Amino acid sequence: MILKQLHLHNFRNYDDLTVDFAPGVNVLIGENAQGKTNLLEAVYALALTRSHRTSNDRELINWQAHEAVLSGSVEKRTDTVPLELHFSAKGKKAKVNHLEQSRLSQYVGQLNVIVFAPEDLSLVKAGPAVRRHFMDLEFGQMSNKYLYNSGQYKTALRQRNEYLKQLRSRRQSDRVFLQVLSDQVAALGAEIIVARAAFLKQLEKWAQVIHGDISLQKEQLRFQYATQVTLDDDLKVEDVYQALLELLTKNEDREIDHGSTLYGPHRDDLIFLVNDKNVQTYGSQGQQRTTALSVKLAEIDLMKEQTGEYPVLLLDDVLSELDDDRQTHLLTAIQNKVQTFLTTTSLSGIARQLINAPTIFRIAHGTLEKETEETNETKTDEQVDSSSETE
Ligand SMILES: Nc1ncnc2c1ncn2[C@@H]1O[C@H](COP(=O)(O)OP(=O)(O)OP(=O)(O)O)[C@@H](O)[C@H]1O
């Protein structure tokens, strides 16, 4: 899929901007604090209805305004879809094909994006919450059902935790109601666990090939999904539900003492093994970065496999964090395949050599100026023509 056009109205430091993007690599160049990441954030928000760097939507609205609007048109293989998103103090409104969607989970999935920022290189090193967030974000874009279930699960978990606290402080004593809440948590949790296991299997398949290439076949990457229920090959939602419910029922007293739910997919982790060793514990920084890069690149292929369309790739100042070798792998893997938005303060080194016909936008104080190969060529042609006339 391709984001053909984007319009920003009172979004961050942009007043009104309409920009047409190229299907290949769009390079956003500018000094610090000019609006490069804000523009990338706008693409991300148009896709997922929220920012990748803040959970507070108010920050997205221009300081002088009360409402921000993003709109754009997404070209897919079969059709072009107009998207529109309004942010205000009253909340968010999302439209697909000019029709307001009653649930945001119905909107997400129209434009798929993968963001790769320096902090993503610590996917392996960071705590489990980061990897759970990663799974929810990526799998949620590929499946409306996953997105819906994970939203419902969070609500059910919050209610159960609240009730456990009330039981602990003896404001409540009804254990039967706790069982009702446990049942909800187990049913939704089982859906999430089974979906994660299936997605991870597919993701691992792509990541293994990429990791093998980058490491010149010296390393083999494997994933281990760490969840509290035993996972068989022939995994069924019903079995996971029963296993999870049993854990919750057996441990009610402990959970009341804690005032929180100790079992379920909110406790999952994803372990990466390189040549059968946990790369978080034993891997070098280079191996950890290669793993993170392989996983990110694998997501692109998985998304294509699951949705039939390549996602849009957002590279937020990440090239400067990668050595030449890894930059080369990244850039050769995406070119002529995925529409890419890349922010940088200057396009230099290996990136300048490798990016084939980039479309360059110069950003200063929330304004954009396009500089394309074509206009450069036209200029050169005009200059040649006029010089031949003078002769
Ligand atoms: N809600 C807002 N309203 C107006 N301006 C904002 C808002 N939020 C952020 N800004 C401004 O946007 C600018 C930051 O833009 P951005 O984060 O896109 O920088 P950048 O070009 O990516 O720079 P760097 O290379 O340093 O990351 C800052 O000048 C900031 O003051």
C-alpha cells in the first residue's frame, strides 16, 4: 500500500499542509526541531489513531488550536481509500471512505505502518512489557479480531484487578463474582495467547531467513514464546482457556493478597535465541541489534503475507544508529518493495549511495519543500537548452 497524499491541519507545528508522496523512498531532511518526526508521527497516527511517542492526544494538537485533523488517501492493490481523523478535547473521530467508524478497532488496518526508531533497537534488551507492546501493536494491525480482543482483555483485567483489591480490603466478599471475572479474563486471554503463538511462528520463519543473511549464515535465530500455560503444537483456544481458568481459580488467595492478576497474556514474554542461547543474556550488542533488525524486517514480510499488502515503513532517524553493513541490509531489503519515510538531518554515506532515486523533502519550521530528481533533471535540461541557444 502507498500513502499517496497526506493533509495535516493544526497537527503539532504544522498549520495546514498537503503533501503528495512518492511510492519509493521519501526522505525528510531538516535541522533539529523543525518537524521531521512530527510528520512521521502524523503518518503513524493516521494509521493507528494514536502517536508512537505519546499517549496523550492533546499533545498532537497545535498549541494555538482546539482540534487537529489528519487526512490522507491510501492506494491499495484494488482501490484507493480516503482516511480522516479528528483529535479534540472531546476525543477522536475516525472516518473511512468519509463514513465515521463507531469503533476505532474498525478503522485500524486501513493503513498499515511499521515504525523503526532508535529505541526499537533495544527490543531484545528492554523489559518484557516492550515486547508485549510490540506484539500487540503489530498483530493488532494484521487482525481486527486480535486488536478487539486485546482491548477487551485490558478492560476485563482492569475490572478483575480492581475487584481483587476490593476483596483484599474487604470492601467486597463475593467470590462468585470473582469467578465471573476470571472466566472473562481466561476466555479473552486464551484468544490472545493462541493468536500470538500463531503470529510468532510466522514471524520467526521470516526473521530466521533475514538473520541468516545478515550473519552470513553463521547464526540461527529462534523465537521462544514464554507464556504461563503449556503450549502444544496443536493449540486450541478451548484448552488454553481451561488451563488459564484453572491457574486463576487455584491462585485466587494469592492474587487477592497481591491485589492483582498474576496469570494471563499480560505476563507473557518473547525470548530470542541465537544459536540456542538467549541473546538477551548472552548476545553481544551487535547480535542484539541484528536480532532487532531481523524482527523489524520480518514484520514487513509477515504483514504482506497476512494482509496481502506491504505496509508503509517509517524510519525515524534510525540509519545513524546502524553500521554500514546493517544499513545496507535494511536499505536493500526495502527498496522497490515498500514505501518508506525516512527522517534525517543529512543524507550521507552508504544511504546516499544506496537509495535509488529518493524523493527529498526539506523541512523547516513546519513547512515542506520538495526536491526531486525530476525537477533537478528538468533544471539541468533547461540550463543545457539555454546554453545551446546562447552558442
Ligand atoms: N502541539 C504542538 N504545537 C506546536 N508545536 C509543537 C507541538 N508539539 C511539538 N511542537 C514543536 O515541534 C518541534 C519538534 O518537531 P520534531 O519533533 O518533528 O523535530 P525533528 O525535526 O524531528 O527534530 P530532531 O531531529 O531533533 O528529532 C519543536 O519545535 C516543538 O516545539
